[in-house]
Amino acid sequence: MSDPLLVHRLQFGFTLTFHYLFPQLTMGLALLVAVLKTGAFFRHDARLDAAAQFWGRILGVNFVIGVVTGIPMEFQFGTNWSRFSVFAGGVIGQTLAMETVFAFFLESSFLGLFLFGARRVSPFLHWLSAVLLWLGTWISGFFITVTNAFMQHPVGHRVEPDGRLAVESLSALLTSPWALWQYAHVMLGAVQTGCFVMAGIGAYYLLSGHHEEQARLYVRTGVTIGLVASLLQVMPTGDAQGRLVADHQPVTLAAMEGLFETGPGAPLALVGQPDTEARRLDNPLLVPRALSFLTYRRWMATVQGLDSFPEDTWPSNVPLVYYAYHIMVGLGTIFIAIQLAAAALLRRGRLFTPRWRRMLWVLMLALPFPYVANTAGWLTAEAGRQPWIVYGLMRTQAGSSENVVGGNALFTLLGFTGLYALLALLFLFLAAREIAHGPGGAPLAPDAAGAPRE
């Protein structure tokens, strides 16, 4: 741990990964709460209104912890990545400022109005607060995604005489194909998280015999919207994102697929272990020519392997990129299978029957895995971009702070680890308390505190 660059990367990677556990649920639940509240307002349905209020409280707890964990990252741009901030601050400072001014204040204000204004404002204004809360969270996600998309595929900028970057075209920056497709992919991942959490908690209530009417609503909403999000995550958003990587970061695509040799009719690796020293994929299970077709829509198209690029331009950890990508894709496939099976049972009226309780167990136990899939997706993107901090313009080693030694960064990393562990326990306690009280606000019976009843 004497290498300052390594510690800087570990610190930012840890804080970012932990922080994003919360925004993904906030953005996913914000949409679901808006859907429930919209149904409650236009159909005058008290069940939907109770559901929206319950999940609004869960969202509120999640939002607060997300804000607290996100604050240190802003400071790290100046403390750990000062040279990057000097170089690219003229561009990313614009989008980060827009996120704060146009989105964060919007979502925080209307979250408060939604949580505490049910009896203080008209039904219309309360419904509007839910819709604006959803818009605020998604606008916030847009500006953050645009910031990352610029680092992945820099557009809309110019280089000033002093070597710093500045915005040349704000419209090009905000509407680049990379940013738009990445945004859609990220939001759908957040929706999947929200849907699996909602369906999982609903399944827990059904298995434990509590709040059954509300629980059926949670499962039905989570499965229905989750199925749509899972399918759209693959096509068109995942497909479009993959083709952009092939066009603009072909070395990253080669690392993601474990493709070491360039050639026509490239196979798709379902499993295998990349050996970077021998430059091969061990024990592969391949689908012949599938990678060429998925990437270029031609079975015999040539796909560049890692051998087409100088080794100093490879991602610094090829196995990490490969495994993270395959975990993301594998879990995404499992999500589609789960949601399809649950939706089919729901359509036939069998999902809530005693015979199919095992499907409720699947929904409940699947709850944490969207977090894993989203984390793996971000690991693929960020580790795949290496060795660049701004792709093609600035290498990561040139962006770190020169005056912060490894020991200082390691000390703060240990501090963040302890602090975030406490915040994780606080979140779990507060969320568990809300779940125990349930949508009616009354505590569950003592037998619900343990495992769900058979």
C-alpha cells in the first residue's frame, strides 16, 4: 500500500461503490412511488395511497444515507484527484453544478413535501410532489451519468492554451449518444433494484402472513414493472451500450469478452478464465461467431482482440473487467428468467397460491442481487476505461494529487471504512424498523421478527 495512486483509486472506488448502493434504490423507488401515487390520485384508491406512503418512507431513509455517503466524493476531487480536477474541472464542474442546482434541491424539497404534506396540502399537490420527486431523482442521475460519460467518451470540449479543458458545446456534452444510452441503461438498472426490493419485501410479508393485501400489490407492481425493465436492460440499451464500447473503446470490449486474438467470426465466451500471461482464455465455453454478430450484425465480422493494442493501453486489470462484465450479464439473464416466471404465474392467478410459495421465496432471496449486478456493471465501465481517467486525453496516473502520500490516503480510507460500516448498520436498522411497522404503521406480531413462517 505504499503506492499513492493505488490507495487513491481504492479510496475513491470504495466510497463510490458504497455510495451508489443508495442512489440506485432512490431512483428506482422514486418511479414506483410516482406510479403508485398516480394510481391512487386518479382512481381514488386508498390501497395505492397507503403503498405510496409506505415506500416513500423507505425512500426517505435511503435518500438521507445516500446524501451522507455522497458528500466525501465531492471533496476527493480536490484532495485525491487535484490534477484531474484542474484539467477537466471546466467541463465536469458544469454538470456537477447543474446536478446540485437543478436536481438535488428539487428532489430533496419534494421528498419532504411528500413525506410530511399528506394532510397539509391538497391531494393534487401531494400527487404532484411525488411526480416531481421522481423527476428530480432522475434529472440528478442524468447529470451524474453525463459526467461519467464524458470521462468515457469526451465530446463537446476544447483544449485551452494552458492545457485545461473547457466546454465547447453544452448540447453536444448533454446529448452525446454515449451519455444518452448509458443514462437509459443506468436508470433501468435502478428500476430493477427498486422492483426487486418491492417484490422481495412483498414476498416476505406474504410468507410471514402479514399485510397480505398490500403485499400482493407490492409483488404485482415489482414483477410487472421489473419484467419490462429487465427486458429493456438487454435490448435496446445494453446492446447499444456494447456497440458504443466496440466503436470507441475496442480494447475494453476485448477485455470484457476475454478475447485475446483478433479474427473474423469471433466467438462469445459464456464462461472461462482469462490468463493474461499466456494470453488465452482457459476452460472456455464458447458460442461460435456470436460475438461478431452481436457486435457488428455479421457472423464473420472481424473483432479486435487484445493483441491488436499495445499492452500499456490495456485495462490495468483485465480479469477484473472480464469477471465483472460476466457477473453483470449473468445476473441480468437470471433476472429476466425470474421476472418471466413470476409474471406468468401472476397472469394465471397462481403466484399467491400455496403451491407456488417457492416462487415467493425466490423473489425474496433475489432482493440483494440487483445491487451486485449494478456494482458489477460500474466496475466493468470504470475498470474497463483504465488506464485513462478521461479516455484518450488523460491517464489515471497523471490525475492524482502529488502532495497526498499513500499513508495519508490509507488513513482516511480506513476512517471511511469504519464510518460507512456504522452508516450501513444505521440504514439497516431504520429500514428494518419501517418494514416491521409495515404500511399500516403498527408493529408486526413478535413471530414476524424471525424467519418467515412456512
